[in-house]
Amino acid sequence: MSIDRRAVDHVARLARLDLSEDERAVMLSELQQILGHAEKIQALDLDDVEPMSHSVPMVNQVRPDEVKPSLTQADALANAPEVEDHRFKVPRIMEDEG
């Protein structure tokens, strides 16, 4: 695929860039190189390559579940601004339907 001066002007306008003539020439060259690399990638035969989400193999590291001492309900609620029926009381954010 080839790119021309008109396409460079269009991309510059979309990006709101005010390019000089020298900058347009540089951008034209760089965009042509980028498209050349993209064409090389598209030419690769990737039918037998499995898609992957990461470039290196990843395994989740999980620890075994172990029961450990934790706060009692009374300790957890001790610093709560408001408690109702042995629970944290929070402001209502949804209205009742009805």
C-alpha cells in the first residue's frame, strides 16, 4: 500500500497538526515505512499459530486457603459511624420500587 501527499495532509488535519513542508516530507517517509512493515506482517502465514493474550506464558500464583484468626463482629463494627442490626449502616443510594 502506498501513501501520498494528500493522505499525509489528511492525517495531519485529523490530528490538528500544522506541518511545514519539511515536516510533511518526513511524515510521508515515516508513514510509508510504517505501512511497509504492516505489509510484511500481513504477508506472514499465521494459520498454524495459536492466538495468545500475552507474549510470555503466565500462570496465576495462588496461595492455599488457610483459616486464620480475624476480627470479631464487635471489633469490626467498633469504629463504624453508624451500626444497625449488627451491620454497618450506610446511606441509601437506591429508591424502593413501588
